[in-house]
Amino acid sequence: MANGTEPLWSAPDHPGWVAAINREGSYMDLMATIPLDETSLKQAACEATGLTDFGDDDWLQPFAVLLQSLEREAELTLMGRLMARHDIFMWLKTRLQVHNLLNKHPEIEQQEIHQPMVIVGLPRSGTSILFEVLWQDPAVGVPLMWEAMQPCPPPQADSYTTDSRIEQCDKLITQWNRVAPEFVKMHEMRGDIPAECGLLMAATFISDHIASLHQTPSYSAYCLQADFEPVYRYHKKILQILQWKNPRQRWLLKAPEHQVHLDTLLKVYPDAMIVQTHRDPVKCMASTTSLMGTLYSMRSDQPFNAEIFENIIMGEATARRLEQVMAQRDQGVVPAANIVDSRYQDLMDEPMGCVANIYAHFKLVLTAEAKARMQAYLASKPQGKFGQHHYQLDDKKFTRKSAV
């Protein structure tokens, strides 16, 4: 709450069909009708896959914390409970399938992940558009939404663009736009576009992707103090699975949350090439508030509580986040050779110059083909293609164009 009384952000009205579904759900015992308990969720995943071994037990505690937080804090609507149960069911299925696959094919974990490029920064600081532009390089591979959501069976090179999972994922992920039409102005969603790393990590049940879906302060607090090394180890296994039957020359990855785990990231990927984006933090915080508020409103009608998300939308915590990276760079925890800075305004004013600087820092070759594809992509996706994203923080109103 802003100043302890007024909401910092208020959700737009639901589409009529969502409002009607949730209204009907309010007459039901939703906890009994759509259970979010460990036993029924695990049983559903096991029955769907025919598997029973979830692997190491390090996921069980965050899984339990998440379930408790959903029931006690999230105030889920009927639509919210349906979405939450399906998400968890999918992550459990993935966990079963990944463990089974690696048991049968231990050679997958010998796959080399060489010099992944990782985009980090404050949320809403231009990470998405930079991700999409760099993705145009033919030498780059990214985890697409469909394969991040369902990495097993491993994608095959000969069916990579026709896999049936693409359409299934597209229908699920664009559901966000149907539940909250305002979201399409903030972030493009399709089954065949790049996924953030939080989705690759979701089956560990320690992930900013999960925290971004519900107002679950207990779960968010748990993630803040969690050991992320097993999470990044699992992340690496997913990349190894994805490239096993469909090789990638070099991975391009992105998640704002990597910014607070750079030491762990480099422990797992010591040759990672980190690109840190920079934008006016006030505008980042305002846009993030609007984005996260919209995400939560898909699943709950409770007012947006900014205090829960202090670490990404409040000034002092944002400053600490940036200062931590500066200290890590000064101390050599993040070596200068492993990181380069990218200013949001430079990307807007002179995108190809911005890209050239990134490639020069890491001694990468920006080929004529890559450059031409990047320029064509920018021309086909102008700012504001999906509408203007208006957001407000206290007395400051900003307009953000959806392409960034």
C-alpha cells in the first residue's frame, strides 16, 4: 500500500467472462473443489507420466512453502486456482520426466554449455527487446517458450519448428492475454518466442517466475534466502537436454533475477558473458509495479501490496541491488571480462551500435547476416506495435511502448 492507505496500483476490470467465472466460483468451496495439496498434485503428475521418481528431495521444502503460501496468502479466485494447479501439475510432470531421462541417458550431462550470453538487469530495463534482437544472430540458440515449458522429450532438430508442443504452449501462454487483455501491451506472449530462465527453473520450485504469479509473501521470503546453486545446476541440465538432439552453437539467456545471483551464475557457468542493462530506476520501478500487478490480478482480486515486492519496486532495495553488482565487480567476483553494460537509451537511439559494443567486448564476430537479420527484426517490430503501456507510480505517469 502507498503511504499505508491507498493502493500503489489498481487493477483494471476483468473481462466479462472472467468476472462471471470468478463470481460463480465465489459460491463454491474452492479449496475442496480445486485442491492445491501435495498428495493430489503429485498423484496427478505421476498418473499423467507413468513415473514416480522425482529425483533429489531438495525441491520438497520450497514446494511445501509454495503450497502453504498459496492457500494462506494468495486469495485465489476460481480462475486463479485453475491456473495455479495446472502450472504446478506441469512443473511436477517436467521434474519426473527430466529425472527419468537423465537416468536413462547420463551422457546428456556431458553436453558442454560454452560461453552462454546472459542478459541481466532491473525488471523493465530493456532486457526483453535486447534479448529478442540478439536472438536474430544465426549463431545463437534460445530456449523457446514451448520447450522451456515442456523440455521432455528433448526437442529434435528435424521437427523443431513443427513440434506439436508449440501450439499447445501457445494456447496456454496466450491465455494470459485473454484473462488480462492489458497484459499484451506490456509483454508479448507466444509459444515460439524466447523464454526467461525463471521458467527453466520452475521445476525446482525456487524461481522468480513462480513468485511473479501470485502475492505469496512467505514463498517470496523463502526464495530470498534460498541456496540457488542447485537451482542453477538444474537450469544447466535443462539446457543440456534441449541441445542434446537439437544442438545450439551458443546459448542466449535472459532473466532480470540473475542480477542478484551473479556469483552463483558464474560458479555454474564460469565463462558466461553477462550483459547488464541500465535504465532510469524510477521508470523501471513504475513499469514493474504495473506489470506485476496485472499478473497477480489474473489470479486474485486482492489489492496489490507493494511492500511484499520491495526488492524490485522500491527505491532503497533497488539501490542495494545495483550496489551489490558494483561491489562484486570491484572485488573481482564478477570479472570485467565477463560483463558488459548496455544502456536502455543507447539501445533505443542506436540499436546496432549497442549490439556492436556488446560483441566487441566479448570478442564475438557480428556477421553481416546477423546484422541484417537484427535490422530486419527491428523494422518489423516498431515500438508500440501492441499498444501503449501506461503506468503510474505516486504522482508520476509514464508511457511505455510495448516493444521494449
